[in-house]
Amino acid sequence: MKKYNITLESAYALSMIILSSIVYITILVLAFTFLYDGYLEWFANKQGTEFGFYTGIIGIILLVGVLWALFPKKRDGIILKKKDAPKLFELVDKAVAKTQIHPINTIRLVPGSSIAVTGLFNKQLLVGIASLRYITEKDFEAILYHEIGHFAAKDTKVGSFLGVYFETLEKQYISSVNFWNYSPHYAIAIIGLPSLAMSWLLMHLFSFLYAPYSKYREYKADEFAASHSNPKQFANALVHYSAYTYAHDVIMPQIIVQLLSENKKLTNVYATMTNYWHKENAEASMNAVLSDKEQFKDSHPSLQNRLKNLDVVKVSENEGKTLKTMFPEFEKFEEQLSDDYTIRIGINSGLLDRSTKSLD
């Protein structure tokens, strides 16, 4: 008989899945119970509870959140073929063979700067297009081992299950907020407050409970990467990668907003951003990520704590060829994904309408 080694971390992950499943089922039961109460009040001319009118509306809000979460998200980005970046595929295949995990099925270029993995059955490596100009090949290889570490530990499988529950709570919260915002009168809007309060509390409770497990898995993936490259190489990659992503997520959007407000044409926003990657912004990004303090609810440990866990106190300058050299036509991909990033920033800043699909 096959024996299963149940560790504390696997027990914690299993308990999270069970708890989330109970919450999910409870929400479904509440939604249909409230809907039935409303149905009795509105259509059947039967007396349910004395609050049938109100519970019916709450049931609709809850059900909208559940159904909305079931619709698959639009997959952003471009699925790469081997001819698009043969050296990148060679590097990934080499890392997969070295770590002896199942092959990665898809490599996808996505808007943004993050490098991540996802997939319950279909293993996907997501490479943020903005990283091509900044991260070196050696640093990318070290980060790749970290991401493979998540596959090796089956983190993406746990994440896929929990992601469904969290997305349901998130969509219910958004549905409740929209009901509040678009109700014609406060007397009607207030009916949705119970749903708003419940989804807000459950979202924060979920984040609170998931944070310790998530941080632990990040530490283990760091250790996996360090053992397959070396601690200093991975630490160096982690620090510079963190600085780039901070600049892309925090500093560069401010610049893009300024350019949009001046009606500047941004055919390739990623090429435009390189003009602003000067010493001042580079130092600001590095100082920000190195001084960031960890909070309990954070899904990732602070950079300081991750370096401490790796027993590395000093990193070197970022040297070597950047990842873009692996792509014969990398600017073509940048231009294809440029509008996605620019439009998102424009919408968030209020400069573009939510219906904007293209900047042409």
C-alpha cells in the first residue's frame, strides 16, 4: 500500500482548501435560499420571511458573484513558438531536464514585468514583456529555477483551487460595490450592505489565513532556486528583478500618465520607458525594495527577509546580455502588447474611458 507523508504544510494547505470549500458552499446555499425567499415574495404570492423583498436582492448579488467567477478570464499575452525565441526555449528545456519536473507546456509573453507560473494541468510560464530589456540571461535562469520550484512542490495546483474561491469572493465584492454605486437611491443601495460586508470580511479573512502558507512556499522556492543555481546568483537576480518590477509597477505608470495627458503617441510604451530608466529612478527603485517592511497579510516575504533566509548580505552589479537578445524580433512583441499596458494605466488614472480597446 502506498504511504503518504502528511507534512504540516500540506495539512495547512488541505485545511485551507476545506475551509474555502465550506465557505463557497455556504455562499451558494445562502444565495439560493435568499433567491427562493424573494421568489415567494415577488412571483408566487406566498409569504416567505417578512424580509423576502430584501433577501431576494441579496441573493441576486451573491449569485452574480458566483456566476461571474465561473466565466474564464481573457488570457492576455502571446503564446510563444520555438522559432520566436529558440534560445529561451533551449534554456527552459535545460532547466526542466535538470530539475526533472514534467515539461512546461506553454511559454506566454504577457503585459507587465512579472515572471510567474500557473496551471492546474497545463503548465504555463508567464514572462512579463517589460523584463526583456532589463533582466539578464543569467538572472532570468535563476528566477526560472524559483518558478520551477513552485511546479516541483505542486504550489500551482493548490493555488488553482484556492484561486477559484478567492476570485468568487472578489467578484461578489465587486458586484456589491457596483450595486451600491449604481443604485438610484440610498434606500435601495443599503439593501446590498450585508453582501458587501460579508464579501469584504471573507476576502480579508482568506488573505489573513493564506499569507503564512504563501510566504513559506516562497521561501521554499527560493531555496530550490539557490540549490540549482547558487545562493549569490539567485539573490542577485532576485534583488534586480524586484527593482525592475517596482519601477514598472510604481514609477513608470506616473511617467506614462504624464505622457498620456500630453497626448503623446505611445506606439511602444516599453521602449519609451527605457528613456526614463536613469540612475535616479534605478536608485529609487532599489532603495524602495530593500527598505520595504513585511506585513503579516503580504503574500510574499520582504526582500530583506528573503536575502536573510539565503544568507546573502551583498549583491553585485547587474551585468551580462539582457533577455531581449533571445528574441530575434522582440520589438514586434513589445508593440503588440504595448496598448494593453498603456490602456490599463490610462483607465486607472481616469484619462481613458473603460470602453477603450485601442490607442490607434
